[in-house]
Amino acid sequence: MWSVNHKFMKTSHLPEPPSAYYRKHIYSCIFDDRVALERLLDKVGVDQLCFETDYPHADSTWPHSKEAALRNLEGLDDQTVRKILRDNAIEMLRLDPKRLPSEATDAAMQAG
């Protein structure tokens, strides 16, 4: 997408390149792919990235999702882990963090 920004801006009447709209409107998710995580952090940034379990699909990490999260997020700073595990999903879904069960919040943060 980023490679077409230059061409797009010459032919489009939109004020911003495609990558700007991606960053404002699309969230990416990973569930067991450290390489994808690293590429997304590099190309998109942490603000549009969430961890998922892909439950109930057969290729999901459930019931070992916590272990997959810990393995994939190992070495990342606490703020990045918090955003990927919790804060970005709350923002994307427009949830009120004060109304979430405290045990859910505590469990997510213990994973990081």
C-alpha cells in the first residue's frame, strides 16, 4: 500500500494517501506470528494492532492463547504490550474501560 502512495496522490482528489486512511480506520490483528507482529509494528505502528485468539476456529491458539501472547510479545515494552492486549481493542470497540470487569483487566495486564 505504501508503495502506491506517490502514484495515487498524482491521480486522486483525496487529500491523503491510502496509508493515512489505513492508519485511521483499520486495525490489524495477530494471534501466533512474531514475524507478522514485527512487520506490523514497523509498517503500521502499535496504535492499530491487537492480539486475537481466533476462537472458535480450528487454527486458533485457544486454549493456549495466554502462552501464545506471552511468546509473541516477549521483549516488547510494557506500554506496547498493554496497547496490543487491551487498550487498542477498547478504543476500536469504543468500550468504557471503567465498565470492564476488573478481573479481565487484571488478567490482560498480567500477561504482559
